[in-house]
Amino acid sequence: TSIGNDSAIWSWSDANKRQQLNIVDNYTLHLLSDYLIIQPMVRDTKEYLVIDRTSEEIQVLSSLPNVDGAVRRSIHGIIGVINLISGPNLIVITSKQRMGDINGHAIYKVQTTDIIPYARNMSHLNENQIKYNIKYLSMIELVLRTEAFYFSYSYDITHTFQRLQHPSQEFYSTPFIERADQRFLWNRYLLSPFSANRTTAQFALPLIHGFVALHTLNINGRSLSYGLISRRSTQRAGTR
């Protein structure tokens, strides 16, 4: 039974393989008192995402700032930023499950996440504000635990397989967040702080909500790969 509003089922052999990896799949998050620094774990990287925890400014620097004394965490992607009573909170992926591949492009399901407040503490809130902030935070955590969010670092699963067969040349040079089908981009609002320019947009990881199944069969000695991706629309998110 499909839980989404837009489904595509297909088989493939030598279909479009032009898409290139353009979102890094592993980062180190450095937590400092004044900054959150996200370092792509790729050789010779010269782009580091820096978030000022006070001014909320997000920028990309060409060299790694001083991270002495930082608390370090391994993360697998940026879901976005959400504003609560306490202020902005960065949402990141801390673990993922590989569901399969489409033409060599891995598709993942979000398993666990972390929500990191910009504010170092909640001393600026009164007792009632703290109570509601905790309540809203628990609601967000509940949604993130539904295990129905999927993504890929190198394949745009917001579009159908058929639409990706003959895209324009500009499609491949455009960040995922810009070229995504906005109807199925579930963290569009959360990623809005990163969409201001292309240097920060390259860190934005689009999510779909729905169901993904990818399998391979052997039929008479020949290998057949098939898959089903069902995407729930952001415009029709209610119960079916």
C-alpha cells in the first residue's frame, strides 16, 4: 500500500548515469562556544561551513578556523535550521541506513538525528518559555523518528526516474535544493537559511517523505534491478 501521493516504479539497465556526486556524505561538526563549524571529510577540501551562534550568520570559509577545545561529532548531512522559543536550532543526521542503489547512486533512509541549539543555555528564557520550548522540541523529535525520510547525496529523488532521463545541461550544475521538485522537498523551509547563495546551498541535503524499496533479481541468469519510490507531497500531507 502506498503512503504517498506520487509513485514511480521502474527497471533500469544503462539509464542516465551523468549525475555526479555534489553533496558530501560525511562531516565533522565542531561545537565551539561561539561557532558551529562543519568540516567536509574529503581530501583537500577548502570549504568549511561556519555558523555564528550569536549573530546567526552562515558563511563558507576557505580554511578551517581554530577548533581547539571543540566538541566533535560525526554527522552525515544537514537537514536544516528550525527556530524555537530558545532561538535557532541546527538539525543534522547522525546515522543512516542504505536502502539500495539506482545506477550506482546510493539511496538512504534517515535513522537518527540531533538537534543542536545555537544558544549555549536557556538562561534567557523564563520558566513558562522553557516549558513550551521543551514541548516543541519533543514534537520535532517525534516527527524525525518516523523513519520515513529518505535522501541521496548524488541522485535527485524528488524527481521521478522518467523526468531525470533528459534534463537540461544546467540541471547538473545547479545545487540540489534549487533543482529539487519543491512539491516533495520536505525540509525546504528548514534549508532556507542555506539557500541564499550557492556556496552554502551545496551543504543543503533535500529530504523526501514516503517509502523506498530497491531490489535486484536474477532471472534466467540475468540481473534485473527494480525499485519503488513513493513520495508524499508537502501540499497533501494529511492522512489517506
